[in-house]
Amino acid sequence: MRYSGFKVLTEGFSGNRGWTRAWREPEPKAEYDIVIIGGGGHGLSTAYYLARNHGLRNIAVLEKGYLGGGNVGRNTTIVRANYFLPGNQEFYSHSLKLWEGLEAELNYNVMHSQRGLINLFHSDGQRDAFARRGNAMISQGDDAELLDRAAVRRLLPYLDFDNARFPVQGGLLHRRGGTARHDAVAWGYARGADRLGVDLIQNCEVTGIDTAGGRVTGVQTTRGAIRARKVGIVVAGRSGQVAAMAGMRLPVESHVLQAFVTEGLKPAIDHVISFGMGHFYISQSDKGGLVFGGDLDFYASYAARGNLPMVEHVMEAGMTLMPMIGRARVLRSWGGIMDMTPDGSPIIDRTPVEGLFIDCGWNYGGFKAVPASGWCMAHLMATGEPHEVARRFRLDRFATGHLLDEEGTGSQHNLH
């Protein structure tokens, strides 16, 4: 079925009896050419691009719960390409271009809204840093505008510009940045992969990875053994646990990152806003809720919940930046499990086990990377060679010292 405005109209007149399932519920086969472990945004996009770009069909995506129930549904939905370092720059630029054509590509409304992203700065040093970042973005081919205080006030009049401690001096505007609907992205890729013949197997937890003679031969699951010539580990915060099934120890730590949503309000915030001195970021969803977050909880954990001190810290930052939100009631919060690498940049690479591939270490960048991550992981698994925009995301860079320290805070997981 092809979705369209006309289809919505005709179904409305017919009692919505003509809709079909978005994807099948197949039983797992005994053998596949490729198995993808993880049914989140990255796993589903990998499967989709393997089928769409490389013509492969005998593929299964294994998800221990339901599709889109992990980190792809536990984030603040920000899409951007405002990175500074070569390696990250070209990758996220490629991802943003894929975002811009994604709805037409998938025939699915992922609610991609290029409302613009503004990184505020509050000191001369921050202004200089964002000027450098903006120039780097423009050199890469992306957009950036350095705004002074007056220009920011015209766009965001509700900020506390007179805060004595953190005065707003300006901001870096990335107009092509914005948001998308997180679960719709997972559903769109799932539907697209299914239409190309990929088997999406839900409630199928991988409990072991089979190897023989230094190469992968398949996986053990709660629904039986599945043989495979190639296996991709695409499980976000669980990457370390799943890789251990193949005898590997990854250079990642899993940390909790909380996010919050308020009650629905009338439209007030037209952009994505990042508070340079409080590590606070906020936007308003299409349903009216304010969606915001802040720092990691700064302790390693696999629990999809957070601690109260960090809740207080994030709320304080929000009130410092825009006191107007103080009366909004927070309806819910959650914790995403972030797989943090020492240098704050991801890994898309082969592993020492032949036929076993890894896509992990997305830190804060996982959601915005979904299209390009799948594109590059699919290219790697299909051809055996890294895609040009992901060549620096090597697994061995932590041994060789070729790091991509985007945050400039050194090789410490908990600082990224």
C-alpha cells in the first residue's frame, strides 16, 4: 500500500477498513545471508539499505522486544549537521542530506521539521569557538550563521537575556537543523525494509554468537538457532554485552541520558535551542510538549531510568535560560542507554571475527545519524570496504591513537 493524502481521505469515507499491516510478522528461517542484531533505527536502516542499495534480500533483523522500543524511542529527536572535525563533518552532512529526502524515499511521514537549531554562546571564548565551528560547517557545504545578541533576541525573545551569570551574547544558527518523530523513523524504515523482503523478527533475543575457525556462523536466540554468513551488531547501549558473546571487549561504556516531556502547550518555541553554559537543549513537539534534556547521569548503567539529582540539574538549567517554562508540568521522563566511546565518536567497522561487524558508540549522536549509519553499515557489510564518509570510524583507532575527539575533552568516556 502506498500512503497519500488521497488514501487518507478515501479511508476516512470507508471507515478505515482498507488499511493493511505496515510489515509482516514472519517466523525466523533456519538460515540467512545476513543477520542484523538490533531492531532500532540503526539496525532497521542498515537492513533497508542492504536491500535497497545492494539488492540483498535474505536478511533478518532480530529484536529482543518490539521494533523501535530502544534508544530510537528514547531521545530528544534532534537532527543536525553542525560537527567540527573532519571525519564527523562529512558523515553527519551526508546523514542530513538523507534526512531531507527520507519521507519521499520511504513514503512515510517521519515528521522531519527543519525548524533551525541555535547554539547559544555566553562568553567571548564561546563566540570564537562557534565562529570556528560555523566556518568549518560552511567549508563542508552545510549552513551556519553567526548571530549577535540583537539577532538572537529577535528570534528568541523569551530567553533571559539579562542573566548576570550567563548573559546571552549570541548564537550559531543552523537553519537546516531541526527534529523528527523518533518512533516514526523506526516504523518508516521497518516498513521499507519489509517491502523489500527483509524479515523483521520481534521478541527474539540473541543469547549467543556462534563462531568456528575465526569466523561467525550464526546466532543463538530465544526462538532457536539461526545460521548466517554475516552478522551485524547494532544494539546501541547493549553493544558491550552482545560483543562479549563473541569473545570481544569493546572500548565503550554505557551511561544513562535522561530526557523529559511536559504537558502540551500552545506553540511557543519555534527552534531547537541549546544552552551553551548549562548543557541544556529544548524544542517543542508537534503535540505541544516541551522536549528537553541535559547531561549524562555520569555513572555507568544499563538501567533505562535516571537519578533525581540530574533531574534537578536539568530543570535548573532550563529555568536559568528561559524562566517562562517554570509553570509547565513535566508529564514523563526516561533514560536512554548511551554507548559512549573514549573520544565521543562512533565505530562502524569489521571486527577481528570474520563476518562479524559492529556499529556502535553513538554517544549523543545516535538519532541524527540513523540514515547515514545504516547507509554506511550496509555498504561495509555488502562490499567489505568502509564507506568514504565513515572511513575514520575504525575500531582500532583507540589502539593506534587516531582519535576523533569532537568534544575536546580527552579519552574519557564519562566526559563525552
